[in-house]
Amino acid sequence: MVNKSDQDPFQLNRLVTVSADGFIRVTLSKLYLIQLEHLFSAIDESTEDAQFTGAVASGITGYTEWVSQSTPVISVGWDWEVQTSIGRANLSRLAEPRTNLMIVDKSFKDVGQEQSNQHIAKLIDRTEWQAATEVAIGFNHC
């Protein structure tokens, strides 16, 4: 999930700092300047080893973690599942992301964790994170 921008990717370094509570606070406009790179993805072992009998749809799930190359490092992770409802197996994000980001409004007041996660989830869903995740877990569509 790399957000392309005409601006210097390290310009973000001048825009953010880590707060005392561990969050990196950014405005919504700065959120879209963040360039994230794939760090790690894996299949959840608890579902991978589950034993099913009869005609049960397999619930393959996993997680992925993405980070910035900026300082401080921004980290965004989320859970995903394999969905086959459209005739082909695809990865789909589950639930809200986990992150050290907090979105702030124009007055630099926190919008709250729920609203921050909603904005970050929209950003994730607009990107093509699935390809890097599929390569990392050895996912084959066949």
C-alpha cells in the first residue's frame, strides 16, 4: 500500500512527532501523504489447523503489517480473510486497523480512535494491499 505523492516522502518527518501517549498525530490531509510499505503478513495458525467435518466453508484468516520509512515510524496493521463470494478467492480486510496514528482536526484536536480508524480503513480499502500480502503468504488463486 504505497500512497504516491509528488511530494518528498520524507517531508512527513517534518510534519509529525510522537506524543507522550505514543500516538503520532496527523491531520486528514497529512494522512494521505504517508507512504506505507509491506512489512509482514501471515495466516492465522488457529484457523489454519482447524479440523472441520462435512460441507463447511473454510475460514482462512490472517494479518498484515505495514510501516512508513519516515521518522517516527508509522505502523498500520489489520486482519484479513479469504472471501470466495465473487467466484474467485480474494483477500478482504476485517474489522478496524491497529495503528499508532491519531487523526486530528484543523484545530489539532483528536477526532477519536473510532473516527481515526474509519479514515485509515478507507485509505486501506482504496489501496491494492492484497497483492503484497498474497506474495508474503504464498497465496495461489488456483
